[in-house]
Amino acid sequence: MANDTPVPLNRIERILRNMIASAAGLSILAILAVILANLTGVNTRESVWLMVAVLPFIGLTLALVLIIVFMIVSVVRRRRLARDSS
């Protein structure tokens, strides 16, 4: 395998990448929704808004953990490829 050849993502890495993007994207949208709701005078400490306000804490933490898992899986796979090619 040449050094310039890009290594394709395997299935687990694609799934992790999509989960990271989904968790982070949903959290960012929730942050924007809470900011806009507060600007318009909506009480975000009631019912559904409380869940929307807490979502970024959970989602961004999950995204960070998934990024770490993605990096570990990627490093392990690349080491195996390097070991098998030499």
C-alpha cells in the first residue's frame, strides 16, 4: 500500500462519524432554540423547554466521548493496516 493512498473508513468509523455529527448538531440546534426562546420571552424552565435546555449537556458530552472512541478505533485500525502491509 502506497503512503499516498487514502485509507477508507470502515463501517464502525462511518457509524461513529454520523453519531458524532448527529449528537453535536442536535445539541447546537437546541442551544440556538433556547437562546431564541429566551430572547422572545418564553419561560424555558417549563415542560418541553426544560428538556431542550438540558439536551446540550448530554449531547455534547456524548459527542466528546464518541470522538475519543472514534480516535481509538481509527488508530487501532491504522496500526493493523501498517503491521499487515509490512
